[in-house]
Amino acid sequence: MLLAFDVGNSNLTIGLYKNERLEDIWRLQTVQTRTSDEYGLLVRQFLVLAGHQPKDVTGVILASVVPALTGTIELLSEKLFGIRAMVVGPGLKTGVPIRYDPPKDVGADRIVNAVAAYARVRSACIVVDFGTATTFDSITDQGEYAGGAIAPGIQISMEALFLRAAKLPRVEIARPKSVVGRSTVESMQSGVFYGYVGLVDGLVRRMQAEMQERRDPGVRGTPVRVLGTGGLAPVIMEASETIEEVDEGLTLEGLSMLYRMNRS
């Protein structure tokens, strides 16, 4: 069995694969001060509750945007499973040429998403990942990572509004009944939700237009596909006019593919 670790700024997501099939997904809060023993205890409990033992794990792969936790998860893998974790980064074969300056600045999760998305659609596409930051990644018809955009995450935006405006409360991120809010809570939800939908659709449309201009004449005009992932992707998709499909496990699927690609 394979354990895939996606270490984000807010959440650490773990996928358990058996015979290349996703069996379970577990999510933990990202805590940079938590030790490998503490994370190891939690991972062991997840495995046992799913009917498995640490000895059943034969592979570990890790993508991290939190440098302080990369070594922690590597140590966890060695202590709990006796396995050296495969880490997404320089030296790992991805099959995705990086057209970014410098290439090493691209987050591991963005490369992993590009791998999974291109394998799914086999044409030019955009991946919108709703995490602590919302990232927009452009993949060409040739499977190249062409760059993208980074915007503050919707949760960050809501928290900033609560922290910087003394009379505004902290509210749930949800689609309100109407755009015109009839209370402070509804007004905040409308501003954040529909404002963010507008941000997403506006950026995606501009990226699609620019990508069309750069395509080969033979495929120019065919759709540039748009995939969404991340915890809040299903919420935004309710009103988005550009996101075609949401897969909350897209990053984990990309990790599984990279593990198989580099296993030898």
C-alpha cells in the first residue's frame, strides 16, 4: 500500500492507496511544531481504524509547501514504516517540463496537480486549487507547466475582514440566499462568496484567452478545460461559470502517479 502526504499551509492530507486505488483520505491540521512521533501516532491510529497495520505500507510519497514539516514526515516514514519517503522536488521525474523562472520556485503541489490534470484531459487546461492561497495553474497542450496566478485564499480574505473591521463578526463561508444581503452576516457572505466567484471566473477567462493565443493553429479554439480542487472548490463551483469539474483528491492522485513513475 502507498501513503501519499500532501502537506499544505493549513491542512495535511493523507491518501491511502491499495493496488493504485484510493482507499481512504485523512486530514489533519498543519502544525509546524508537531513532532514526527506525534504525527506518527495519528497516522498509526488512522491505519488501524481502517483495518491495516504499519507493516502493510510499502511506499510513501510526499509533497510539501511547508519546509519545516518536510523533514518531519520523512522521519515519520523511516521510524514508522522503515521506508525512505519519495519527496516531490528537484531530481524527481515528473514528465512535466517547467516553463517558470526559476523552475524551483513552483510549489510541489502545483506540479503534482499539473501531472494529474494533464493525465486526465490530455489537452490544455487550468487547475484552480482552493487552499490557504488560491492558485491558478496553466498547462499547455504539450503537458508543459506554463505558469499561473496566486491570489489570497477565501478563508484568508474572510479572516482579514473580521480582524481589521471592528464591528464585523466572523461568519461561515457559504452561498447566501441573494446577492443583496439583508443583514450584516448575509452582506459579508455575499461580498466574499460572489466576490470570490467573480475573481475566479475573471482570472480563468483571462488565462483561457491568453492560452488560446499561444496555442498551435490546429487546436486553437478548442476548449481549455478547467478543473477545481481543494476543500472549498465544491462551494465555489455552485456559482462558478468556468469550473467544469471538481476533484478534491486531484493532488493525491498526482502523487500516486508520480510514485509509480519513479518507483524503479
